[in-house]
Amino acid sequence: MDRLIPWRRAGEMERLRGEIDNLLDRFFERWPFGVPRKTSEWMPQVDVSETFNNLVIKVEVPGMDPKDLDLSLRRNLLTIRGEREQEREEEDENFHQIERSYGTFSQTISLPANVDEEKVEAECKNGVLKIIMPKVEEEGVWKIVAKG
């Protein structure tokens, strides 16, 4: 015996799902232990790569003065803080569209290897902060060398 399943418009389920998501978002906005609120309006994009000798971190910080950036390294956590200030607006200027973000940011990156804190180098060029951190060899770790 076949069961009858009521037909529903495809958009009806999507609308219902959207309403439920909206309700949950509004509920957790005021919830004291909910999802952490965004602390800034923007977060720079970060690339973390590794060579044989170094960790290389690249951070997109267009329009920022390197003096407005603060780097701190503790154990194998790198914290990058800064603030990108909004340009002064002219009183008689009417904006039609604003897409650039401003504000403070703080981002902590867990490094995939131990680094020599005394030999870290950083440079900011063309809106990209590049941090080079020499890796340190851990004691008691055996190196495997391929023979060929």
C-alpha cells in the first residue's frame, strides 16, 4: 500500500529554514554564553606556510601604516593586532556605496612548529606584512635522511 505525501512548493521549505535560522540568530545575540560576538568589522587575511628552515606568515593589511601593527610571540602563538582607521569624510560628500571595512583587529595564530623568537624578521611592503620565523630543531627528535 502506497502512502500519500503532500506536495509542497520548493521555496516553502527554504523559507521555513530561513525563519528558523533567523530566530536562532536573534536568540543567541543576547545569550550570555552564546557564540562569541565579532569584535571588529574586519579581519586581515592570513597565509601560513613552511619551508625547511622557516615559517612564513603573510598578512594582508592594505592601507595600514606598519607603526599601527603590533606583533607578539609567546610560546608558539603569534598575535597580530592593529587598527585601520576610516578616512575623514567631507561634510558635503554623499556616499552611494561603502564596502571597505575599518576598526581594530586581533588575531592569534597557532604556529605549526617552534621558532627562534630572537631571530624573527618582519617587513611590510605593498600592503602585505611578511613575517619570517626561523624554526628551531627540537631536542630528542631524530632526523630521517633519505638515501638515494
